[in-house]
Amino acid sequence: MKQTLLAIGCILYTGHAAAISAGEYMAKVSDCVACHTAEGGKPMAGGKVFATPLGNIYATNITPDKTSGIGQYSYEDFEKAVRQGIAKDGHPLYPAMPYPSYARMSDKDIHDLYDYFMKEVPAADVKNKENDIPWLLSARWPLHIWNWLYVEDAHPDNRSLKTTAQDKELLARGAYLVEGPGHCGACHTPRGVSMQEKAYDGNSDIYLSGATIDGWYAPSLRNISMSSEELKDLLQMGRSQHGAISGPMSEVVTQSTQYLTDGDLEAISFYLLNFNHKNSTPVAKDGSISYSPTDGKTLYSMYCSTCHGDDGKGKDFTVPSLVNNSIVMAKDPASLISVIYQGAQTPQTKGNISFRMPAYKDSMSADEITNVVNYVRGNWGNGAPPMSKDDVTKYKKAQQ
């Protein structure tokens, strides 16, 4: 759980002509605006609603307004709120704010954030909304117990990483960004009965193993079957040569990851692709990385659901449905394998848009093509018999 944090100074976002302060950059890395800015509202003035099992809660005003915001907060008050989830008046914050992850942030980054909020964010006199939680369930004192059970003392300056990777500094930076300010585990790590993340760093094989949130499946990030460049493209542009991002992650790209420096994109990619997740991504003797096959559901969520939907029904007159599809249901899966392996395109006719599916022969292994084919054939009432890896291997040999 411990690492050496790379010291960083004022960071310039290389994708824009103008420089931004280190604090503004860290606010973007931490994705503050996504939660604390309501649609059509003033920046960081709160009001955005979050549905929870207990009821709706509303993000608070974190502008430097002295009445409704955090203008009365000292640095010590701010640090305690960000790292420990305790407000200036002593009441605990709801863990919808990812302070268990922010607890890993460095003193410098917290100081930079404080300076940014106090000096650069415009003050907004927008009153905070009352949470829609029944009074019997709205007591805050149980959160002190929650914090004691689940919030770890994880200051980055005394953490260490277990790794065989050669570039330890790049790995350390990636781990810091993913586990700390980026709080990727908030969506991609399963939660327990108390709604806590079951793990907060890569030392656990549960961390980033995938979770369902707000009706979307945030896929496992432990066995990503793509190149570093493709992963960086997804984080920076929301799309890549073979894939695209949708759902809640779209807002993360819009408000946060598109602003990351090339160095930080490289660090995150390096961490996710090369970190030794308890033998999930073992390093071979020659230094290359070998990946164990990803399950069919995760692969479908990563590559297929953007167009075909989580229910496999596609889009009328545009994207074919996979439910009761004759190719999917066929006794011989050769056509389905072909579509996934080398892609496909529907006819271009008058007044109709042609739908093109990309080829995944360079993105998926034979095991993974087998897994996703069996997932599609066995779900949504399709009930087609499973195929074996031999079917994919035979097809690939026939194409050579």
C-alpha cells in the first residue's frame, strides 16, 4: 500500500495553448467538477443529485463563498475534509465523496487544490440543498464508525509497491493517479454490504475487478487487452481505433482524463497494463506481458455494448440485434467468429447508412474471442450451444 510519490511542480497541459495552475490540473485529475457542478449551474457550486440506497444526496458548494461554500475553511479544515471526509463543523461527509481514495493524495497536491479553490474558483452564493434521506436514516454519527472500518491511513509518502516492473517511477506515478486522485476504484471495484469498496489498491486481486453502478457495468481493468496507445486514446479522446467509451465514463473523459498530460497518460497506461495484479498480468522472462483471457461479459461490455447495447438488441435499422440473430444462433459459429475476427459492414443502399463493425483480430486472443462468442450465444434467451477454442483456431488458420 505504500509508494514513493514523484514530486511535481506546476504542470502544463500540453493539449492546450494556455497553461493551467498545478491546483487546477489536480482538480481535473480528481474530477471535482463532475460531481460538484450541476447541469447549467455555476462551477463547483454543488446541487448535482446522486441517488443512493438511502435516498438522494446533493453535492455541496465548494466555491470560496464564505456563506454557502468553503470560504471559511483553513487549509487544515480543507485537508481534513478531502482526506478524512470530515467537514469544518465536525460532521462526517457521506462517502459518495471518494475521500478514501483522496486519502492517498500528497501534501503538495492537497495544498495546490486548496490554493486553486480559494484563489481561482469564482465564489458563488448558492445555498446547499438538503439531502432527501429519511430522518431515521440521516444520522451522521454512524459514518464515524464507517470511516474507522474502511478509511485507511494511506499517505503516499510512506507507501511501497510490490512489482517486477523495471520502470518503478512510472509505475509509482500511475498507481498514485489511479488509486488516489483518479479514484478509479469508485466505479470499477465491487462494493461490500456497507457500500464500501472491497479494496483500495492493487495489492488486492479484487481491486478494479469490475462492478455495476447506476445500471452500467464498469468493466474489470485488470486484464486489458489493448495496446498502450489505444488505452491512452480512450482516456484522452473517448475513442480509439477499435473502441469507444460510453455511459458514466464519458463524463469522466469530458471533465477529467482528456486534460491529462502525456506523461500522466503514459503512467496510467503503464500501471494498468504492466502492474503485476497477483499473477493476472504476469511478466514473461523476456520482459513482455502475457494476459490471461478476459471473461465474455467484460469483453462484451468493453467492445460490443456501445453499439449493440447491454441487452444485445442493437439499434433499429442501424445496428443489428444479437437476440435471436440467425448468425449468432447457427449450429456452426463460423460466421459469428468471422464477424468478430475480421469485422463486417452492412450494405450501402439509397437513403440508408451502412453500419461498420471493426475487426478485433488484433485486439482479442483466441481464448477471448471464444469467451465473447459463447457469451453472446448463451445470453438473452439465445441458448445456442457453446463453442471451443479449437473452432477459433481452425478459423484463424484458414485465414492465413
